[in-house]
Amino acid sequence: MEKTKLGPHGFLYPMPMVIVGADVGGKANFMAVAWVTRTNYAPPRIGIALGKMHHTNAGIREHQEFSVNVPHEGMRVVTDHIGLTTGAKADKDGLFDVFRGQLAHAPMIAECPLTMECRVVQTVDQPSNEFFIGEIVETYCNADCLADGKPDIARIKPFTLTMPDNRFWAVGPQIGKAWSDGRGF
């Protein structure tokens, strides 16, 4: 199959959409983020790459805490809205029911079926981004989104982002089982 060169782009399909929360200027602030990944199994850590110009970064740097909230498909419009709006000019605190867990400065969103509160363990300075690595202190999931005590993607109904076309996508049906399907290869 013939390949076409596209240049040095990071096309990772898909990227999970999350909402990152942090206290900035004494109130909860939220931003839409798709550059998020697990970075370590034990202790559990998650990383978020945020452009240096974002308002949320100041709160994460100040308090060394943030939250990662997984919105459901029905939250697509409000998620996009907070990605288009800076907390430096607009108050995003009132857009959600905010709750807090063990960390004082990692505001979480009650409407999101899955949330995690994180304590920063490392910040990696990049040319245009800051990569915050946070240890997951606690994870919260709506009871109706659990199956056998584990988060169920079909019930959570997360959505993803593709770039550079900037489109949101629903998650599709299960097609197999990891660490199992390849055993008979």
C-alpha cells in the first residue's frame, strides 16, 4: 500500500476528551483537554499536556493538584465551550456541580461519570507545553456506570477528539479482549 508523507505530525487516533480542573484565583476553573495519558501503573499516574498560555496552568503550578474528569457524550457542547473560553476572562466555576475529594485544590465535576483527583509529582517543560504528571489519589465513578465493580465504557459514554480535523467521535462497540485475543496467534 502506498504511503503519503504528511510531515512531522502526531496523529494519534483517537484522543480521549477530558475536562481538567484546578483552583485558580480562589475558584474552580476547568478546561477541555485531549492530550492525556496514563504514565505509570503503580503508583497510578496520569499526564496532561497543556499549552503554556492556559489560565489553568497557573493553578496547577500554585497548588500542585488537578482533576481529570471524563465527560459523557451529552456533555460535548459544554466541553467544547470551556475549551473555547479562557478562565482568565470568564467564570467557569458555575457551569458544573463541583465536588471535592481528598485534595483541596482539585475540583471535580459531579456531572462527569468518572473523575480522578491528582497530585503533581513532576512537571516537564516543553517548548510550547507543560506536561503535568499527577499521581492519582482517588478515582470516583457513578454507581450506574459500573459493571462488576469496574467502570463500563458503554455506560460512561465518553467521547474522543481527532486532530487536525478537530472532530468529536463517539466510542464504538467492543471488538475484542486485550491480553487475550492474541494468545492463539
